[in-house]
Amino acid sequence: MAVAALRLDEIVARLGGRLIGDAGRSIRQVATLERAGPDEISFLANPKYHDKLAGTRAGAVILPEASAGACPVACIVSDEPYLYFARLAQWLNPPEALRPGVHPSASVESPIPDDASIGAGVHIGPATRIGARSRIGPGCVIGGGVILGENALLHANVTIYAGCRIGARAIIHSGVVIGADGFGFARERHGSWVKIPQIGGVLIGDDVEIGANTTIDRGALDDTVIENGVKFDNQIQIGHNVRIGADSALAGCVGIAGSARLGSRCTVGGGAVILGHLVIADDVNISAATLVTKSITEAGTYSGAVPAQEHAAWLRNFAHLRHLDSMADRIRTLEAQLARLPEAQQARSNDGEKKP
Amino acid sequence: MAVAALRLDEIVARLGGRLIGDAGRSIRQVATLERAGPDEISFLANPKYHDKLAGTRAGAVILPEASAGACPVACIVSDEPYLYFARLAQWLNPPEALRPGVHPSASVESPIPDDASIGAGVHIGPATRIGARSRIGPGCVIGGGVILGENALLHANVTIYAGCRIGARAIIHSGVVIGADGFGFARERHGSWVKIPQIGGVLIGDDVEIGANTTIDRGALDDTVIENGVKFDNQIQIGHNVRIGADSALAGCVGIAGSARLGSRCTVGGGAVILGHLVIADDVNISAATLVTKSITEAGTYSGAVPAQEHAAWLRNFAHLRHLDSMADRIRTLEAQLARLPEAQQARSNDGEKKP
Amino acid sequence: MAVAALRLDEIVARLGGRLIGDAGRSIRQVATLERAGPDEISFLANPKYHDKLAGTRAGAVILPEASAGACPVACIVSDEPYLYFARLAQWLNPPEALRPGVHPSASVESPIPDDASIGAGVHIGPATRIGARSRIGPGCVIGGGVILGENALLHANVTIYAGCRIGARAIIHSGVVIGADGFGFARERHGSWVKIPQIGGVLIGDDVEIGANTTIDRGALDDTVIENGVKFDNQIQIGHNVRIGADSALAGCVGIAGSARLGSRCTVGGGAVILGHLVIADDVNISAATLVTKSITEAGTYSGAVPAQEHAAWLRNFAHLRHLDSMADRIRTLEAQLARLPEAQQARSNDGEKKP
């Protein structure tokens, strides 16, 4: 898949940065500092890995100014080495050549652009619009009335329910389900559930990537909305009528309950859960495995998970979690008792170390 | 998909409630208070949204007696407005007309009722019984010896392993896997695992809905059992030999480990985990993201999750979780020391505020 | 599927153990102590179930020496009854007979061994090698350049991306996705994300089982590696460049973030999360729903989850989690004040109960 080769001077001519070393060196691929060979380029973005620089056999390294002096091979100096690396890696690894056409085993009830590629066993319902140069992998099922933007890439076995709309350049991985019914039921007095038809849709903007086996439910009445540039990792669950702001990125196994609204440029760590109907501001970072139970109005980082400890220590410590309220009472009582002692009052008046 | 239109007097004639306003008004669809237009009906169930009533442009609103006076448009008064809304929404949004027949690309090794619908690329194994008027979406794979009830709806790309039995009116969303092997292994002394064949089945009652990408494992020896009326959201994991009682509802990303038994009419919040072999009583509600480590014998609500806080505060507070045991010791020591002070004893005897 | 029948003397001749009772009794299947009939064999491994032994109607029971005296029927005495049971259950339940051949609806671009079985609607890309006697279930999609070992079993609707390598005797359940892109993006200053092409692969050893809807991402530059004998339950998420050591077993819904390394013979409980780039030693057991935030260098068991309690108690207790830091301060202050009291110093010197 990689392009033939790029010379270092070609690279800086297009992507910028300051080249130090042999301008004519050919680069065929990207690789780690440890594994890169003479025709590969690596990068150093995290100072933590600085000590791997000295031993690298890479043809060149993309790095910040401060590391240039320590680099034993050619280098490209950049303010943002990781971003530079991402752009170069894309250049060196263009998408596989598109093979336009509809596989004979596909069953298609809508017109397909000549330059789109429809894989084996795909089913596409009626009144659906597939964007130019889109690729639909084998086994995908796309319902009727769907709109899929240009240059979209659906890997194998993706399912899109009727009426969903997805923007340009979407990348959707295998096992993703978009537009299944939201979880909406009214309860009868004796406890059984009456289904509320989910008549909203799913509206996904441009440049959205969706990881394997992620599910995005359709809205109950209005739409579930994913704005431009959002990136989803694998196995994320998005409930009905959720709205995810532009350029937010969610790590694996995150769950967002119905009608929650996440701002733009948010990040959510793996396994975090956001309860329903909450509103999360722009530029909020939620740590991994954190449960968000209240709306968040200020940008910043929020955490709540309990880190692991050795099991016997955990047994000792966590037993007290059930008694925090009485521990707090006992501290209060001790403070009250001590406050009534004349000597204690005197001692306290001399206590320079005491916190307020 | 919606029916042509319903007059308000037709609606109350069938579903009950007290109509206030223009009996002849036509309703075509349900919508939110904010978005409903003159031919749409909305509802007010949660008093929190009462202030949206005044501005609604809906043709009518379903609401409780107490809100009727404040409604600017026609209304239907009901003791259970949300339930009323659910029933009306179903009436207005009947299932798509069934197109009976077997798609030519399907590969079917069992007889199919004339009034069932089998989608493109479906595979059905031998000795399987598909219920009348069932719909099997494109890409579904149903193993041999399966029994599927009447009026079942399998959306695209569902997988059902051999021998599973599923009741009438099931709704199964895309990506669901029913009947995969439970996680059962015996460990050899040196640490490797010997697979225990999973020869139990899965038995699912009537009126069960299963959300996208949920997995329900087959039993090891006996069956995994899902009773009538259970509702599963997306990405739920049900281990082997679990039993879920009738009319229980589980939100997204819940995990129930092997051989756990959940009672009837339970609710489980998103991301909660129930450990193996536990027994949970009827009418138990488990909060989101809660870990259940012991059986629960009494109906009620149970919680255990840690809510998020601002990251710096979390760092300060959660460091102490590792030291709760020593904090408890120190409180005990302080109490013992204070109890030995004659003045403290005197002070305590006068302490009207002290909690018992 | 079960073999015709085995006599007890045949069983001990092959699997060992000491037979007590009728050597000629025929056994057709395994079953639980409660449900087994006269032609079925059960086992007793956990002393917790000892009281079920007296009432069993099983034809025979596999059990430890200590329980032999209490067994009302024939028994096989074994040091490891559960392991013995696993091996016998495998013998009694051999895999279904393989039906070699390629289903006419499959679309296959690589040579297939004569003794392999390719199901309906399967798609296999070019330059892929399918091992002898492998079974590929209906609806599977296998990309180009894949290597799949001998005697592999892929259930229906599995997706394997291009270039992944999987060892012999793999068992892969429905909905599994192997080789989707890892979650790798560089961030631009204004907050949008640039995709980093994921050019590594996935390398899976021999004798690996993978549960339904589990996802294993391909590496960014190097490979994601799953060593021999690893067992994955359902809905597990394995990030890019993770390495899982031999014979480790992960329960359902576990998430392992990118570049984490898990040792050999580890076990991870359901819903646990391991953060990225951590290194976990061999023989580590992580409890269910535990978040691992730091590398673990010593074998042992590690926990961190908060067990559920009754909701009102939880409300009282967990409110204090936000104030642990101030509680700790207040204890420290009390200690300082008390230490300055002459009487307290005296009392403490007499305090035999005080912990160090």
C-alpha cells in the first residue's frame, strides 16, 4: 500500500520543518525508533522516549528543536513532531486503490455512483444515496432512505438502519450499528414495558471515524447528532438523542446515556459513563472509567475512578467505605469534645501548624 | 410509515382519557413539546418540563390533570401520560408492511412460512422453525435446530447459534449474538486452559427486545434463560446459565456474569456489573456503573459508583482511599485517648449535640 | 453431537482416576448433580455443593477422594475433578462433523484447502491462506493476506481485516472484529484530529479462543500480539499494540488500552480496565470492575472496585468521598491538639490497646 519512496527534501518541501542531514535520503515507511531501518522515518514527540534516540537506526527522525542535537541520523525539526508524523504517515500510506463497481453478489435497490465500490454480499435498501467514491465493504447492510457522503469508507459487516444520514469521509469499522432503536419504554403499573417507537434518526457530520462494534442509536422523536470531526474508538454506546460536539474524541467502551449532550473538543477516557440528560461543556476531559452523574459547566479535567491496589489492602480499606458517614460523625464528635477542654483551647491557640 | 391521521376523538375512543378542546383535530405524528406542529401531539409527563407547555405549538398535548389548566392547546388528560403517549405512538407508527418471501440470495435449509420475510444473504440451518409473520433482516445467520416465535423481528446481521429458542414478538437488533459458548475452562496445573464444551442452550421468552451488539451466551450444562417481557439495551453481556426474571430492563453496557439470577421487574443502570452465581431478588434497582458483589435479598435500590469530581480535588481525595483503614484506626485511637481524659468525660456528659 | 456412549471402565482407562462402582455402566452425557440421570455423569469440584451429592440420580460422579464416601452412586476419584470433567465432556461432545467444501454463495479470492469448510455468504480476499480442516461460518469476511492456522473454527459473522495472522485451533465467536484500526490521532492546535494510519498487524498464537463481539485492533506501527493459549470472553476491547501473555484469561467486557502489556497466566475479571502503556507482570489476577492505573510488577491479586450498598446508605457514605482530604486534615489536627494535652500524653503512655 505504501508509495514507492519519498526523499527527505520532498517531504520538507510539502510538509515544512527544518531538515538537518542528507536531503536526498529515500524514505519508504514510518516505524518506531527501535525498529526503523535506514529507509524508514521515525519520530520523537514524548521526551520520555528521548533515550531511544541515540540507538536508532532510522533513516531520519522527526523531532523538536531541543532534541535535534542528540540525533545520530538525519532529522526534520518540527514544533509538532507527532502531527508532522501523522501527515507524513498518511502520505506514505494512501488508501488502497478503489475498485469501482458493484460485486455481483450484492443486492442493491438504489442507484450507485460509477466510482463507488460495493463489496460482496452487501445489501442496500431503496431510496438510499451513496456518495461518490465511497467504499462499502463485504457484508454491510444499509437500510432504505440513507444518505452517505462522498469518500466514505465502510469496512465489512457494518449495519446502518433506514433513514440515517452520514457525512463525507466517514470511516466506519466492522460491526458498527448505526440507527438501532433507542431504549425507550413506558412502564405499566404491573411492571411490564410498552415500547415507544423510535422515530428520530441519526445525523452524523463530516470526517467522523467510528470504531469496531460501536453502536449509535436513533433518536426517539428528534435525531441523535454527531458533529463534524468526532472520533469514536471501539465498543462505544451512544444512546438516543445524544449530541456529541465537533472534534470530540471518545476512547473504547465509553457509554453515553440518552439525551446527554457533550460539548466540542471533549475527550472521554476508556470505559467512562455519562448519565442521561446531562450537559457537558466544551473542552472537558473525562478520565478513564469515570462516572459522570452531574452536568459539567466548566472546561477542565474530571475524574472519579478508584485505582487498583493489592487485594488484601483493598479489603482492609474498602470495608470503611460503607462507614464513611459514621467516621465523619466521629471526627465531628471528637472535635466538639476537644473544643470543650480548656487545655485544648489553649493548645489550639498556640497551634501554628493548623490548617484553616 | 405513519398512519394517515387520527382525530382526537378517535384517539380517546380507543385509548381513553379526557379530551379538552377540538375533538375533530387531526393528528399525524408524535413530537416533543418544542418541535410539535399543529398536526402533531406531544406529552408532558415530567413536571420538570412544565414550563415548556406554554410555548408549545402542538395540535394537542397528553398530560396529567394538574397541568390541564396551563395547556394553551387541546389536551388529553391521563393519569399516566407517558404510557398513553407510548400507546398512541405505536398506533401512529405501525411496523413497516411485511414483504413475505425469501430473498433469492438467502440460503435456507429449513421450511419457511409463506407469510415470513427472509432478507438478502440470510443463512438458516436445518431443522429450524421460523414463526409465522417473522421478519429476518439481511445478513442474519440462524443455526440449525433453532425455534423462533411468531411475529419476531430480527434486524440485519443478527447471529443465532444452533438450538436456541426465542419466543413470540421478539425484537432483536443488529449485531446481537445469541448462543455463543459460555466462558468455561478448567485450568491445568501449569496454567493452560481446557475448554468445557457448552452444551446448554438459550431459552428466551415472549416479548423480549434485545439491543444492538448485545451477547447472550448459551449454558454450560443447563440453559441460559431470559423470561417474558425482558428488555435489553445495547452492548449487554449475559454469561452462561444466567437467568433474568420477567419484565426486567437492563440499560446499555451491563455485564451479568455466569449463573447469576436476576429477579422479575428489576432494572439495571448502564455499565453496572453483577458478579457470577449471585441471586438478586425481584423488584431490585441497580444504579448505573454499580458493581454488585453479593446477593441481594430485599427489593430496593442499590448503588456503589463514585461520582466524578474536578481532577485536582479527585487527586487529593482519592489518595486517602488507600489509607482508610489507618484513618479508621486513628479515629479509634483518638476516641480512646479522649475517653481517658477526666475533663473529656465531663464535657461529653454535657454534650447535647452528640449523635448516639 | 454426543458420541454414542462410554463405559466407566473405558473412561478411566483413557483419562485415569480410580473407579468405585459398576465399571460397565454406560455414560452418554455430562450434566449437573441436580439434573443428571442414570446415563449421565456429573462432577463435584467445589465443596460448597457437597450437599447436592446425596440426592443425585447421576450414573456416576467425578469427585475428590474426600467426597467418595458420601457418594450414593458410582464415582471416579480424581485429584482434579473439574479438569477431569472438562476432558470427559470434550470426549463426549466432539465437534460437529466437518462438511468440507465452499458454499456456492461464498466469494473467495484465495485457494481453499479441500478439507476446509467455507459457509454461505463468506468473503475471503486475495493472497489469504486458510489452514487445513478450518471451518469458516456463514457471513464471515476475511481480508486479503490473512494467515489462518489449521483446525480453526470461525463462527458466523466474524470479520478479520487484511494481513492478520491467527494460529492453529483458534475458536472465534460471532461478531468478533480482528484488525480494525487502532485509535490513533494527532491533534491540531484548533482541536481537530489527524488520523495516523495503522500499519501494524495482529498476531494471534495457537489455541486462542475469542468470545462474541470482542474487538482486537491492529497495531499502529508494530503488531498487536496475543500469545498462545489466551482465552477471551465476550465484548473485550484490545487496543493497538497491546501484548497479552500466554495462557492469560480475560472475562467479559474487559478493556485493555493501547500498548499495555499483560504477562502470562494472568486473569482479568469482568469489566476491568487496564490503562495504556502499563506493564503487568506474569501471574497477576485483576478483580472484576477494577481500574488499573499503574504498572504491576509483582504476581498477586489486585482490586479496586467499590461494592454496591443500599442506596440511602450509599448517599450518606459517598458524599464523604469528596471530603476525604479534609477528613484526613481534621484527624491530623485532632492528633496534634491531643498530643499537646499533658493528660493525653499521660493517658497514651498507659494505653496498651493502641496500635502502632
